[in-house]
Amino acid sequence: MTSQEVRLCGLLLREHFGEVVEKVGRHLLRSGAQNLRTIIHETGVSLKLVKKSLCVLVQHGICLYSPGRKGPGSPTEYRTSDDLILRILRYPRYIYTAKTLYGDTGELIVEELLQRGHMTLSSTVKTVADRLTQNMEEGRSMDYSEVSSAFSKLVETHFLQRCPPAAAAAAPTKDGTSPAAGPAAVPGTASAPVSVAPPTPESFPDCYRVPQVTLTGRGKRQLAVEDGEEQRSAKRARMDSSVSEESRRFKLFSHVVLHLRLVRPSDLRCVWFSSAQAHGDEGIYWQVNFERFHQHFRDQAIVSAVANKLDQTSSEIVRTMLRMSEVTTSPTAACTKPLSANEVFRSLPVGYNIARPILDQYLTLLVDDPMEFVGKAGESGGGMFVVNLHRSLANLARATLESAVQERFGSRSARIFRLLLRKRHLEQKQVEDFAMIPAKEAKDMLYTLLSQNLVQLQEIPKTPDYAPSRTFYLYTVNQLPTARMLLQNCFKTVANLIERRLFETKESKRLLDKSQRIEAILASLQGSGAEPEQLTEVEEMITAPEKQQLDSLKLHVNKLDSAENQVDETIFLLESYVNSTSTSS
């Protein structure tokens, strides 16, 4: 793990969970697996805060725990990795993918699970139904059955999965921490918990089985948290003075739940389900299957590459092959399961009226293409075909490297870089001739690429003394080390973008707070039916220069967010290529 990865992980933890969680997470990244006593001693954080931090990290699947390495009875050890933390960077992409595939309902389901880490089906359905009802017209509400149906579809396509059995609900401990909050026995007892590695269908047969839940009803509208003091006073005035003790308890419980939702999701879940009505899924928690989302991103990248290289019909054929094998193919497999041409023909979308002879021609074209996205695995059933996943990722990584060289050093340097990728080893004179670039310019470009570690120089001596006159100097490009180097540059870029965004927000914190207060007052007045003159008067509390400054800040923040997402796409492609290379080797 490099310093750039640790820096980026620390920024992500600070932005989403606060400085204390960042300190604990950074320490686990640098030190590896450690028990509770060691974490407290080396970080200097109090016992209570360390327990809360571990609760939050385990709740979101960022921290894993296992029995101590010294044998039975030794303290539980906690560990994390950069891969688990860097998934936070991809949260917007997960949510957008769920919205694209399953609409607003799927989007909110995935968003709730990402925000809280683990949830039961019934609580997820209720929360999402209430949020959808809140945005509907007056008199309309979202039925629980519609949300349950969308949840089941996400499970059927493996975008959601059950948590391991160790994550089942349990009673809170004496110090207030909850084992149910992600399976963290955070008090640091000497029990021997089970490893909480993400479950797979092979190791956990019920991973994708939806329980029978007795859940009927519709979403309810809730009072906005941002209501102004005037609206709250008006509502209190309209309330009957003889409020029962049970109603007051319910209001107090609601405020406690809202507070815990902001401070500690693990405690929220513990408090909520202790008072919730039984629906038949108690102790069965669900989480986002990140590997399935990554598989979908990889498939989309391959389909887009085929469309750019060939045409839309070819990409649709590859998309059909990937869709047919998306659930049966392992994420680390080198290629998909073999599919016959007859199966591909029957599975094509209805709108594509492709005759069988045309399909055979397209499949032959894909097999003969130098990029080798599709390979032939046999002759039965009209021909057996597979999608070469590892080869496709290597080609995508190569295109990414070429694009990065071109953007940074120009088209001529990219031509030399591309030439070395294809020819493997070339002398300087050969580079000049093949690239058709003057000797002086080619020499400068080669030395520039060499200084940036994008090109390597290999010496092949004729004699053992390595005399320059009797040595061949060959330029080459090692794609895997170059991809790793570019990946580290991407981590550094994202960390700089996050720091810049945090700086921009901090500099305008006073103005942002003022804008939020005014928006809350406007929402309160609109809810109470205020006159337009009152609304205009409140809106004028922000001056024209302040509005201009706010617009400029929003524009800058949006650009930084967009840049983060774009760099993350490059990170995903390079990471997938590096991981596939290590798996295949």
C-alpha cells in the first residue's frame, strides 16, 4: 500500500465519518490487524471513541474482524484494507447504476443500504416507501409491495446479498455498542467470532434467498427536519393540551432515532429494531454486493469498447452474451461460459431483427478482430463462443495508457508509445524509422518518456564487460508496471480534488450556512401558506454579490465532483486490469 492510497483513504473516511474514524482507519491501514487494547494505546483515542469508530467501520463493511492470532482466548483483532475504503469513492456510481436499471425505487434502496451499511428488508422497504411518498403529490403514497418487488429484483440479479450469519441481530452490550451493527463484537472480549468476509453463493447457500415478509401498507409523510421555529410553534399551538404520555414518549423516541441516525448508524439499527413490529425477517440483514456492481461496470466498458471499435450491432451481440452469463460467471474468470450461436440468437433483444446468417457473420468478425473481445471455444450448436474478459481488460488498459500519454505529451509521443507496445523491443533508429519522426525529435520524446518511467531501456551486451559499443539498447514498454504507476497518479489526483473541494467549501462556510438557514425558513413559510411578499422579503436576505458567490461555488464544486467521477472510471479500469493479471498468473 502506497502513501497516496493511505492519503486518499484518510480523506474519504474524514469526509464521510469524521476525524476520529479517520484516525482509527488510518492506523489500521498502516499497522494491519490489531486488537482493541493496541489500537487505543497507539492512537491515543479514548476507549469509548475507539469502540464507536469500530462500530461505524464494521457497520459499513470497511473493517473486518477475526479471532486473535495467538490462539483461542486471545483478543479479537480488527483489520481493514484500502480496497474496502476506496469503494466509498464509487458510491455515486452504484446509486446511478441502480437508478438506470431499476428506477427511483432501486436508487433509493441502494442509497439507504450504502448510507447505513446493513438493513433488514422490512426496514428498507418502509424507509424507501416513506421517502418516495414524501416526494409524491398530496393524496398519493407508495405501496410497500412495489418497493418489495424492486428489492427482490435487485436480489435476483445479485446486486444485493445477505450479510453472513454472524451479522444477525443481537442484544446491545452493557457499554451501548451493538453486535448487530455489523457483526462487531467491539468491546474487545475474548470470544472467537467468525470472519466477516463478504459471503459468496458457494460459501453461503442462502445468500440470495429473499425471506417471506408479512409487510402490508403504504408510505407515510413525515414532518421535515428542517421546519422552521415558526411552523413548529404553530403546530404546537394547534395541538390539544391533553397529550397522552404515550404520544410524548413517541416524540422523544423519534428525536433520539434522528440523532442516532446522524451520529452512529449501528445504534440506530439496534434502537429501531428493538421497538419495531415483527415482520418475519428479524436478524436477516442485507448489504450491497459491490463485486456484482463491479462486474456490471466491467461489462459496460467492454460493450462500449466494442461499439467504438466496430458498430452498435456488434456491441449488442456482446451485451447479450455478457447478460446471459453475468450470474453464472465468476468475477475472476478469464472468460465467460461457452455459449452456442443458437442460444445467442434466441436471446437477442426483440427489436434487433438480425437473421441467423448475419449473426454468424458478426460472430466471425468479432472472433477475427485483433482486439479479441470474443473467442471461439468449439463447433457444436452452430459454434461455441466466449467473451475474453481478461484480454478485453488488457486492451482497455492499453487504450487508457495511450490516451494518457497523448494528453500529456502529444500525439507524436503517443505514436512512439503505441509503436513500442505493439513491437515490444525497438532500437532508437528503428523507432525513428517506424514512427516516421525526425531523429532529434524522436530522441527527445524517447528520453522524456523514459524519464517519466513510461518507457524502459533494456541493455543486451555482446560481451560481459557491457561496453557501450558492443551493447544493444532496446526501448520497450512494460504494460503492467506502467498501469500501476498511472493508477498511483490517479489516486493522487482524486486526493487533490477532494482536498480542493473541502477547501472551497470551508472558505465559504459562513455563506453556505446562511443560505441553508434561509432555505429552511422559506420551506417553513411555504408549508404554512405564507404570502408571496413574505417569501420575497426572506429571499432578499441574500444579496446579489452573495448569490453570485454561491453560484460560482456550486459551479466549482460540481466540476470537482465530475472530475472525481471521471478519474474513478480510469481507476476502475486499471484496477480491474491489475487484479485480472494477478489472478491469471
